[in-house]
Amino acid sequence: MATVTLTAENFDEVAQADGIVLVDFWAEWCGPCKRFAPVFEKSAGRHKDIVFGKVDTDAEPELSERFGIRSIPTLMVIRDGLIVFAEPGAVPEPVLENVIEQVRALDMEDVRRRAET
């Protein structure tokens, strides 16, 4: 699956769906963002069951503000509507694959229970 452009209009619909959504907060002028983009795209091609979304922080400042994005790129991972990971910085391919593996292995009942307390 190719990456999906996320905007203020479609973010909640995509993020609240069942399954895993990886979000790359980026900007055109950001060098590290440009270096991370091919890693993100390659992973999107490898994991067809995951939604890979991109938020252009210049075009969507309200989303950056809403999620407290202070540094880009920032990778956010949402599973079944819950943010389970958020980290600024361009991550290398093995790290991204490890994050995906860990998110797949999460016990979401336990995650929800912990989020409620």
C-alpha cells in the first residue's frame, strides 16, 4: 500500500480505525525527513496490512499542535485508535521494523486497561 496523505479532515477517520497506523510528521524543507521518507515508503511496501500516513506539518499545523509535535520527523504509531508510540527523529530501517514488530505483539486489552488508570 502506498502512503496516505493525512489532513485535519481525514486524520481521525484513519486513526480511529481498527488496525495499525504509522504516521510520519514531516516537512518539505526538513533534511532528516527526506532521509527518512524512503525508509518509511519501503516499509509501507512491505506491510500491506498497515496504514502508512504522512502529515505535512507546514500544510497541517493544527495536527502538529494537537499532538504536540516539536521536532520533525516524528513517527507516531496508533493501534486500534490508541497512540502506542511516538518518537521524534529519523529512525533507521531495522528500528522501524522492530517498532512494527513490537506494536503487532501488543496485548491491546492490557494497553486499554493501563490507559484507563
